[in-house]
Amino acid sequence: MSRTCLTVILAAGEGKRMASATPKVLHKVAGLPMVNHVINTARLAGATKTAVVVGAGGDMVREAVERAGADISTHEQRERLGTAHAVLAAREAIAEGFDDVLVLYGDVPLIQVETVQKARDGLASGADLLVLGFRTNDSHGYGRLLEENGELVAIREHKDATEEERTVDYCNSGIIAMRGDRCLEVLDAIGNDNAQKEFYLTDSVEVSRAKSMRCFAVEVPEEETLGVNDRSQLSEVETIWQSRKRHAMMLGGVALAAPETVYFSHDTAIGRDVTVEPNVWFGPNVEIADNVEIRAFSHLEGVKIASGAYVGPFARLRPGTELAEKSKVGNFCEVKATKVGEGAKINHLAYVGDATVGEKANVGAGTITCNYDGFAKHKTNIGPGAFIGSNTALVAPVSVGENANTAAGSVIHQDIEADALGIARAHQVNKPGLAKRLREKFRKLKEQRG
Ligand code: UD1
Ligand code: CA
């Protein structure tokens, strides 16, 4: 029997310290807005629905998260009156009735699925409220978790704490799981008689206990509870995210000789026995099958690569590119929106965009698809087995037939039929002795000038 769960994600913070026109929770980690990381984690931890609480004027956040799926609702907290008040902005969603209500934060994106599950497991085994806590050497500013006989009896905000309570190093992450059927009853009973005159979500512990409910704290790694307030903290979170992903990639069969120099996107998917050399960057939407080699300093986004393919060094693969089995894109090549067929090669110094390259075709060094006329993009089709001579300009729209060739240095603007050779360059004329005569003439002129 699986329990239903509502996740409430607080995302009402303005994020002034980000110094940005973009709301804080939309700043990205591994190419995905922080709030979307939290939404995904909640889903993987079994959330039935997710309610995102946005601040006044939170239209950008609202739009971004509503796009994430039909299981997401947004709720506006018009005035910032505290964390309990913020959760109550989602009253309508809570009132729908869920077994568990889980509170997460749009600016705390490193929380792991297993950790969230631990909180839900606590509710499943009979606790009424669970708080995720962490221990730290620098507890200043955090709410302190006060326990007695293994039960959580209160969370004391730093500003309200006594000197003795401030010596407690067990801190509130803010993440809390409550039984859904009594959630509103508890939140509605919270007042604001405290140092900040705020409605504290943390008071739900004492309120629950007064109603004979049992509360517990679960210790989790501090790292997972890191919140982002400025761009420096955002980069710290990115660093941790990347190191987790590198580790997972290596355990999954990817060889990384210098893992700390490789950057993954939130959705990068790579098979086994893939080698990624140093200084490679993966943007969103990259999928790589087994036995692929990605050599140093390559930059990939929106790309699908089949097994046995070979990329780089210094290759740039842009969105819409698909490399078939055993195909090859070598150094200083840019490939965009192009299907490269099985065993085809684009080995050196080329731009291939809006094209298809047939099986076993060979695209020579310096080949350029002239795909853009300043107004529209046009297609280039290179047939199977075709051989594009070095420094060919393919003026699109244009087709090179199966097993056809182009002569090096050609500007090809007419289709070439199968098995034909297209030559589009001036005829060569050799003038016997002319180089020598010119050399002598220029030498004399130089002597006369002194
Ligand atoms: C809160 C906790 C504290 C915990 C700390 C962890 C309370 C009362 N205190 O303190 O015990 O150790 O987090 O970082 O809960 N928010 C709203 N609307 C509001 C107020 C806050 O959406 O009216 C959001 C903020 O944007 C932020 C989060 O809730 O994402 C926490 O609020 P913040 O004011 O930073 O809480 P702290 O005082 O740090
Ligand atoms: Ca506060």
C-alpha cells in the first residue's frame, strides 16, 4: 500500500543577494533550475502532487514550474510572514488530503531522494512529524533541535534561544514531513509571539506535542541541506552536484581520467565503456551509447551518439546532431542538426549544419556547408559513400549523390548525381619558367632601390 504525498516547495524568496533579474530558484545547477531539481527529487521520492509557493510577483517562477507537469500547482504568498505562513499559502492543496505533507525548499537543491524517503518512512512507521537535522561546527543562525529521550521536543530559533540552547550543535535543515490529516490543524495553531514576530514552521513541533503527537529528528549530511543565497553558494552547490554525478558516471562504466575537469548536465546519459577525456562539457540532452570515445576539449549539447562513435579532440556538437555507429567527428569540427550515418567520417576542420551524411561518406578537411543565406537555413544531403574533397563549399540547398565525389576546393551549388564527380573551380594553367623570371625581376627592382 503506497501512501499519498503532497510536497510543498517554498520558493517565495526574492534572492536579492543573487544580484540578478532572474528569481533565485530559477538559477541553474547542471543546466536545470534549482526548483526543478527539487521537484524531480520529490517525484522520485513518491510525491503525488507538488505545491510550489511563490512570492508576490512570482510570475516567472510560476510559469517555469507549471511547465514541469500537471502534478504541479502554484500558490502565492503575498506577504512574507514566516515559514508556517508560507506553507499555509498552499492550504488548498493540503486540504485535498494526503497521507504525508513534505516541506522542501526551492533553494536547497542537493537534498537526495533516499533522504526524503527516510522522512516519509518515519511517517509510515507511526511518527506524526519528522524533521531533517544536521550537525555543524557553525550553528549560528540555525534553529536548534532540542531532543529528550530520543524524541524531538522543540525547535528553537537562534534569535529566541537561551545561551544554553545555543550550545546545541544539532540544527534544523528546515525540511519537515508531517502527517497530512492533521497538518492544517497544526499550522493554524501556530502563532507569531517570538523575536521575529513571524509564524515559524518550526513551532509545529511544540504544537504537535501539545496535541499528543510524536515528533522525531533524523540526522542527514549537512551537504544535502546547503541553501543558496548568492552566486558563490550557487557555485559550491554546482561543485558538489558535479562531483556526485562524476562519481555515479564512473560507477556506471564511464572512464574519466580527470573527472574534476568534466562537466555534466542534469540529464546526461552515458553507456558503458565510454571514455571521456579531460575538459569535456556536456550541455542538456546528450545521450551516448556504449563504447564511445569523447576526446579532450569537446563541447556537446542536444546530441545522440551511437555505439562505437568517436568524437574530438576539440569537437563541437550542437543540438539536433545524431552520430550513427562507428561514425567519427574529429578535431576542430562543428556539427549542427545533422545526421551522420554509420561509419561516416568528418575528420578535420569542418562545419556541417542542417545536413545528412550517408553511411561511410567521407567529408574532407575544410568542408563547409553554406546553410544560411542571411534569411533562411537550407539543407545539404551527402549520399552514402560520397567523398567530399577538401575545402569544398556546399551551397545549400544541395545534394551530393551516392558514391559521388567533389573535387577539392569546389564551390558546389548544383546537385551531383550518384557516382559523378562534381568540379567547380577554375582550370589550372601552368606557365613554364614564369616563377623564375618574376623572382629575378623583383630582385633587380629591390637592388635598384638600394
Ligand atoms: C529557517 C528555519 C530554521 C532553519 C533554517 C535552515 C524557521 C522559522 N526557521 O530559518 O530553523 O535552521 O531555515 O536554513 O522556519 N520563506 C518563505 N516565506 C516566508 C519566509 C520564508 O517562502 O514568509 C522561505 C524562504 O524563501 C526560504 C525558506 O523559507 O527559502 C527559509 O526562510 P528563511 O527566512 O531563510 O529561514 P531562516 O530564518 O533561515
Ligand atoms: Ca527568517
